[in-house]
Amino acid sequence: MSSEKAQFKAVADRSRCCGYGLCATICPSVYKLDADGLVYFDDARIPPELEEEAREGAAACPAEAVWLEPIGAQGNPA
């Protein structure tokens, strides 16, 4: 992760995830797929240099199961 502070975190509704894997194909640094093909994150914080790629990955999800949310002012997830 860069020295810049992450301003967004990735969020997933795994109950909506259908395992298409488009998010992970577009942004494999953020979106991972488990053994069942469902999305998860090693670290939900999005490094600033990956923010655009992470947004594209989320936008590609046909089930709208992943999105980005702002991180709270103290750097804790909102």
C-alpha cells in the first residue's frame, strides 16, 4: 500500500455475489475469489493508486455485490 492514506474501502454483499469474477479480473489486487468463487478481500482498504481500478471492478459486477465506501475521518471504516 502506498504511503498515502486510503480514503475508501471495498464492501461486498456476499449473499448477492454470483461468482462471475469480473471484479477480480479487473482489479485482482483488491478483489479475490474464495474456493466457492465468492468475492472477499485480503484488506478492504483501497490504496489511492488502485481506486480507479477498484471502482471499475465494482462497476463491472452484474449482481452489484461490491462497491466502495468512504473511510471515516479517523481512518477507521465508516
